[in-house]
Amino acid sequence: MNVAVLSDIHGVLPALEAVLAEPDVQAAEKIVLLGDLLAGPLPVETLERLQALGERAVWVRGNADRELAEWARTGGSAVPDPIVGWAARQLRPADLPVLDALPLTVTLDGVLFCHATPRNDTEIVLVDSAVERWAEVLAGVTEPTVVCGHTHMPFVRLVDRRLVVNPGSVGMPYGARGAHWALLGDGGDVRLRRTEYDAEAACRYLVSRSAYPGIEEWADFFVRNPASDVEALRVFSGRGTSST
């Protein structure tokens, strides 16, 4: 089947809408949502848009999804990103069971989908991580293809004859501006995709619709001027687990 993979939307509804308007996404039999869906400026609106996809959507839990539910219940302070706590306070009681029910992994047609790694929703592995590191986090995995997100940087690589795909981030890309996603087709075909959209219009939309106190600065950094892949790799380098 044709599967569109959307990861790390982070409540950036204009970016999500741009991807959902893509003909290949509209034609996909399934849309896999690879976690970290709501922790951003428009969490409730983004959740409602994703729920409207109905049975076509296959949901996977990201660390931020888990953290949002924890914050909403306890008002915890373990997550350093202030927008996570703010987004958690926007959630309605009926939203929490939706996040609680998300699985760590999903397998479709021999492809394993996870947010960070199959065993953990915060572990970091990168395109240039050592084969030994990949072997560690993929221990026990039998599927020939693994699709993961979390680091917001797209790549495709082989790991001991296993194909590993990261679609990048829809809402908070590191590297090139735009909404990044992936399309998986019959016969193992993998295409990394980037949807260009009007970043200025998106920033204006977020500023007008989101009540997050720092929305102008947030939108400027993550939508208008995203961090480069070099900057992101510098931060991630040497870290085994992290929230992102």
C-alpha cells in the first residue's frame, strides 16, 4: 500500500494543512502519524484536524504526546520546553485518553513505525550514528524496514541490510524550511518529500490564532528561520536519550 508518514507536527497547523493538501497524501491508503503531534502553538486545533482523518490515520506515540498527558494531569516541571506545559493546559479532559492510547510502535506490511526507537520514545539515533549504536536500539526487531522520527531531520540509510527511514518534521524542521514527510510505496519504494508553503502567512496565522505568550518568537525560530542540520547535530551529538 501507499503510506504517507507525517512526524513531529508539533501543533503547527498551517504546515500540516499544506502536507494534507498534497495529492500523494490525499491518495495514500494510510497516513501514519509518527508522534509529537500536538506540543506546539495550536494543540487542540491540530488534534481535531488529525482526528478528522478517521480510519486512514495510524497513530504512534511520541515523547511529547506522553509528556503532554502527564503535564495536563500533574502540572509537572520535568520538560524544559515551556510550550509543552502551555500546550498541556490547553487540552480538554476528553483529549487525554486519546494520547494515553497511542502505541509505542505499529507494524504495517513489514514496516515498523516508531517515534524515536522501537524500544523508547526519547532515544536519539542519527544518520551518522555508528552501526553498533543502531544494532543496540534495533535489537530484537525483525522487520526489514524501520521508520522513525524524533530528530526532525530526514534521512534514509541501511543498517546491516535493514532500511531505516526518518521523514523529518512537518512543523519544526531542522535544516531546510518547509514541511518534511515521506511516502512509502509498493516494492519498498521510499521518497522523502518536502512541501513548501508560505512561511510568512503561516507565522501570521499562528500569531493570530495561538494564545501562547511567546508565539511571535516561537514562530520566527521554528517556522520562518528553522535551525540548520549542523546546529541540530551539534546539540544532539553524544546524547543517548533526550526529549525533542
